[in-house]
Amino acid sequence: MAGVSKSLVTKLERGIYPEVRLHTVRKIASALHVTTGYLVGGKGDTEHEAEPDRAPWAQTYRALLGLLPQPEEEPTVDGVLGSLTALRPLLADNRYSDIAELLPPLLRDAQALNGIGRAAHSRVLNTTGWVLTQTRQFSMAEPTLHRAIDLADDRMDAAAAVNTLVWLHLRQGHLEEARSLATRWADDIEPRFSRATTVELTVWGRLLLGISNAAVRDNRPGEADDAIKLARAAATRIGHETLSDTSTTRTFGPITVSMIAAENAAIMDKPDRVLAIAERIPAQVPYAHSASRNRHRLDVAAALSATKQYDESFTVVQDLNRIAPEWLRTQRYGRDIVAGLVQRRRTLSPSMRQLADAVGLSY
């Protein structure tokens, strides 16, 4: 009923715990008619803490701890916010090595603003937490995001950092934490549609997508569907894609809701549904190479592979490696897709070997 191997179930029953993806646990939970959280006790292992060399981020860590010498020239709020805006193209293109060079002085300047720049400092910390989450440096990302929430002097800035924290919990497989945090804040900031601003709708809508994403992973399809319907209503009211906050390149609008609907379908093993949704998403979207858009491409690649369109799946991942190599290296999902493609080949072509090397796959 779960669609997993008998040997895996046997190992789990005997207390032998191999490395099992939360996606697989959800299949077992669905077969048993329980939540995923019930099986794993609220813990998960969707992603692990990054193991690669952290040397490029050493100065970022020092800056977060307040260990960088202060600049001779007094920083200004406008200067910090201007530098944060200038960082956005690098965030959109997932250029982490360049971001690692620019974040430390930005963090140092934001911290030097003291009380007059709480909002700016909060936004810089949210950006930093977002990047650390993306690069799987979870243990430093979480306290950074809590600081961003604490420093925010505006509810929308605080909720934007909460959205990043929800995503961090999702990446770690901490489903109940993600779901309860997003639900609490969504209830707290729920806008009145008749007078809601675009900012209020985007931040609230993003929280609803977090609820839906956590719920579908926790085998709560009804709750997931209810949340995404509300998010779609907010997106329809806005009518177009827009940035969901000033700290990241996350967007919200009808296209974003569709991409999350496709992701939910992928989690529920409905590849045909994923491909049907993907066909209706326009090729030209804001921040076309953003992490959210790239994640959607991986869902499409997985769906193509599941429907035995292996060459098309390979092409999608190969294209991702071309446009976002630093991002793809951080994605266990991408490595799993490539692993499945490799297993179906008797001999590997040079391009397949190149892609396997790019995602860190042993073969």
C-alpha cells in the first residue's frame, strides 16, 4: 500500500533505521492512515547540516557574533538598505560565493546602526538566515532568524523572517514546528480583504503556503488543500507576481501558488498532476532563476522521471546545472533525481557523468 520495499519495512520494524527520506515516511504514514509526525515523533531528516568546507562563510559567522572591527566611517540606514537591495541580483542568481564576500561587511554595518536601524538590521539578518538555510547551515540560520524576528519593529518584517524560519523547519523535516509557527502567525496577521495592502496579502499568503507545504508532508491533505485555497484567493486579489518581502527574492502571486500546488502534488506522488500544472505556468516569470523557480524545475524533473520520460528529466536537471550550479549542489532532491537516472543506464555518457559529478553523486 505504501509502495515501498518489504526489506525497508522489515528493517524499520526491527529497529534498524537506514537513511530514510521523509518523503518515504509520508508514504508509510498514508498507508497507515496516520500523520507523518506521529511516525517520526516530530523529528525529520529531510535535509542534513551541510558538510562541505565552511571557510567561505567564516567571516559571515564572525560578523554574526560581532567579531568584525567596526568601520571608521559611520554607517547609515540608507546605506545599509541600499547595499541590501544591491545584493538581490546575486540572491536571485544563487551566487553564494559572491554573497559570502558581501554579507560580512553588510552585517557589520547593520549591527553598528544600533537602535536607529532596527528594521534594517532585521532585514539583513533575514537575508542572512535565508542564505544560510539555502546552503544548509541550519545551526547558525535558526538563531539568526530568531534575532531578525526579535529586532523587527514592523509586523510585516517580523512575519517575513517567520516565513524564512518556517522554510528552515521544512528543510529539516520539523513539520509540526513549521506548521504551528506558520499557523500562529497567519492567524495573527490575517488581513481584511476589503482593505488589505499588497504587502499584507503577500506575507500572509506566504505563511499559508508554508502551512500547506508542512501539512501535505505531514499527511494532512485536507488541511493542505484548505490553506492553498486561501493562498490562491490572496494571490488572485493581487493579480500578479510580486516580491513577498524586502529581504529575499521570494515572490507571491498566482504563479507562486501554482508552483507550490505542483510541489504538493509531487510530495503526494502525483507526477501527472505536477506536469499538468507546470504546463500552465508561463516560462517568463519574475526572478526566473530564483531558488523557488529552480525547486519547481526539480519537481518537473522528478515527475518526468516518474512517467518514464528520462531524457526529458535529464535535460531539465542539466539545464539547472547550467544556470544555477551553486544552488544545485546544495539540493539533495536533485542528487536523488540524478541517482535514479544513473541507475537506469547501463553505461554513463560523458554528459551524465558530468552531471553526477556536479551534484556530488558517487557512481
